[in-house]
Amino acid sequence: MDFEEVKDGSKQGNVKKNRLTLIALFGIFFLPVIIAYSAYFVGWFDGATQNKGELLIDKEILDIEDFLIVRPNGEPISGKEFETLYWWILPLDPETCDEECINLNLVTLNQTYIGMGKETERVKQLLVLPKNNTLDTGKFPKAYSEFSDTGIKALPETHSGLGKDLPANFIYLVDPLGNIFMRYPLVDSKEKAPIRSRDLREDLRRLFKYSRLG
């Protein structure tokens, strides 16, 4: 593929050529991921949709490295640390999800995690709160980030190139390549917790069965 600018060509022509090159590269790297997840979850192979969560890849692919997430000690979590494993990420905004809401969803996700049995080694979970939040979440793994009115604020230059914030108050499933590709609504009652837990386990185990990632 020729990355050199067109000699004696106009600046507009060079810009157009570079743009087409970027589109081609995007297709090379992300199209296989989109096809794979569509096959597993949308049901190309059996004619029926199977996923319990909302599949995001047919809309846009945000990357976990689009956001700066730091540990309680202030150390940034690098993108490398998200590789090789699946992650459940919970960006929760205490202004719209109060302490009872947060605790209910943390318990739900933690019980789901424990229910994975030996497969817990293939997934991690992480609560993300706004910076300077002092909520005690016990032993549940947590980190902090800068929040906007929407959710986790995107970095000025994003890995995905989309520059979009990650909406808060969802449970997100992140693959070992850093793609944030599925989400689930928060639980709003104890009665719904077992159903959400089952949905999370079913989707993740289906991924484990078919995917070579993680």
C-alpha cells in the first residue's frame, strides 16, 4: 500500500488519499472482530439472536484506551493490563446511582463473578468512580476517572478515533483486545439481580466457548 503523497498533486488530493488509507486500515483491523462477534451473538449461524446484553459493535467500537482510568493510589491502569482477559467494567455516577444502587449492582456482579467457578481466571471486574469520590466499596476492585455529564470522559486523542465519552451506569463487557462491545442495564431491584447475573454468565460462557480471545 502506497503511503507516499501524490507527487505534483493537490493538497486536497493527498488528504483524500490519506483518508482512504485510514479507512482501509480500520477495515483490516476491526472488520474481523465485527464479523466474529456478529456471528457469535447476532446469530448468523443459527438464525436467532442469542446475546442477552446490548451488542455495541454494530454502532461504534470504543476502546478501553480511550479513557484514563487510575487506581486508588493514582497509578494509571495501562491498556496492556486489559489484554488476554475479559473485563466487566462498571462506570457508576453517584449523582444518578446512589449508594443503595451501587451496592446492589456490586453484589450482583460479584456473585456473578463467583458463579463463574474455575472460569473466573479468564475475567476481571472493575468499578470506576469519579475522581475524589470517597465511597467505601469494600474489597470490590475499583478505580477512578474523570467524568463528564455523560460518563467517563474520553481522552483528547482516543485510541478508537471516536472521541466519545463512555455513558455511566451500565455494566460493560470488554474483550482482550480492549473493545467495549456489549453492555447491560443496571439492576434496580433484588428480584432482578438473579436474572441479570444469569444473562452475564450466559453471554460470557458463550464467548469462552467460541472465541479464541482470552
